Amino acid sequence: MARKGWVVVAESQRGLLTRRQARQEGLSPSAIKRRLGSGQWVRVLPGVYRIAGAPVDFVQTLRAAALYVGRSGAICGRAAALLHGFPRIGAERVELASHRNLRCAQGIDVHKTRLSRSDIVFLDGVPVTSELRTLVDLANSLDDDELKAVLEHLLRTRRFSAESLAKALARRRAPGIARLRRLVAQNQTEGPATESECEALVRDSLESWGLPKSTRQKPVRAGKRLRRLDFSWPAQRVALEVDGFFWHSDPAAFESDRIRRNALASEGWTLLHATWRSVLDDPETLFRQLSAALSPAQEVGTGKPFRARQSAGVRGFS
């Protein structure tokens, strides 16, 4: 027996259905009212229903909001940042941007604004503000560390080059945009983007500890090969490497790491290692080890160890 059309539509939308879709599939207003009255359907948002028994989660809430806003807008703000995979940003509420006067619903914040066609992208069928528009929208609400982490994520994943990002921001007008432009310019003068979110956390920690300024991604010749050091202090021949489990867990990587470490040691380098967990759970130990390596005779710096923050949107690092 063939399934009813509205059932197929709901299954493709995580158990959700709009009133318009139900009517297009042949259900009358009285049939819709009957299903709502009997509990077969649950009203989620105005004109958006959930089939009883369908699992409820944050992704479904986002999908319901997208059905509610229709073609007039998109998911925006922190919810959009979460969908784009921006680091250090979590979302507990859904935010919608639309040019229509939408009624505010429980758990959803509605922002009346006009979006251009280039401001909207679709992720798994859900309209979401583009990465650039999301960055601009959040520029006034994120702190400098969060903004720097997002900027480096966009550069690291090659969504933008530093030049194209600076050019795109030059054409924008929004609260906080001047601070965002300043951070982009600062990033261009500080050298290459970090290669992982963990590396960005380590960079932030080093800046707050009062240690001598490090050089990032410095090429060093050791063992007849040119090797790059994540963070280094060439005058003291001390280097700090950021180890992500994904890139260092297989036998070939394990062997390569040891060869590289020996080659650097033979050239007089002291090589220390930082992991995601060491930065999150025990930054004091890493600080003391670096201090001792950089200046064995005296304490280096007066800064307090940075307490790294891990948001709900950050799952790990590479």
C-alpha cells in the first residue's frame, strides 16, 4: 500500500510538515484540525507541525524554524555559526533573520532585516546566513578571542584568503565591523593562520602568560630537511609543537614524529609538546615547563595561565 504524500514529505523533514504542504498533499482544513485535536500532530510553530513520535532535537528545531521563515529569511546568529562549524561558539536558541514581521515564538529570536541573495546559503536544505554574513552579524557580540578564532577558522579552511576577507569587509556596514577589520589587519601582520583550533588556543595562552613573543610556523633545517615549528623561540632554540591525535595516531605518523624530534634535538633544539587536553586541564604545567626551558635561571613573565574555553560547538581539533 502506497504511503500518503504528506507522510513522505514529513519523513524527509525530520517529522515536520507545514500547513501549506499538508494542503498541497490533499488534506482539508478540517482533516488538519482533526489530527491536531487528536494529538497525531503537534503544533511547533505557526503553520508548522510535528508528527507525534518523531524524535525532537536541536536540529529538528532549526528545521522547524526554517520551514516557518520560508523563503523570506534564514537561520542566523549563533545558530548559523554552529551550523557552519565556527569554533568556540555554542547556541541554545534559534535566531531567524527575515524581512517579514514574523511573530516571535518560544525558543526563537526573530530579527527583522533584509538579506541579499548572496547572504543565504543552504545546508542540508536549511537556509542559513552565509559565513561572511554570519561573521558580520556576530561582530558586535563576540569578544576578541572568539572573533580571532572564527577568522582563523575561515582562513585555515580556505573559505577566504586574508586579502579577499579584508576586501569583503570593506564593503560592509554593521555594528562592530571596525573591530572586525582591525582584527583582520592584525592577523595579516602576525603571520600565517594557525593550523587547528587547538593551535589557536595555545597561541592565546602564550599571549596571556607573559612569555617572550614566539615565532609561528618557522622553517628550520634539521636532519637535511626543512621542518616547520608551530611555535618557536629561535634565540633560546626552544620550540613548542601542538599535537592533534588525528594527525599523530597512526604508526607512520608516530615514526615520523620521532625522526623529526631526534633531528631537531641533534641541532640543539628543546622540543616541548602541547595537546588539547593539556591546554584545557593543566595549563600551569605547560607554563612552568616553557618558563624553565626559555629561562632556566629565572622565572619568565608574570602573566597568569590562560584558562581555555571549549564551547558546545567545538568537538575536537585536527
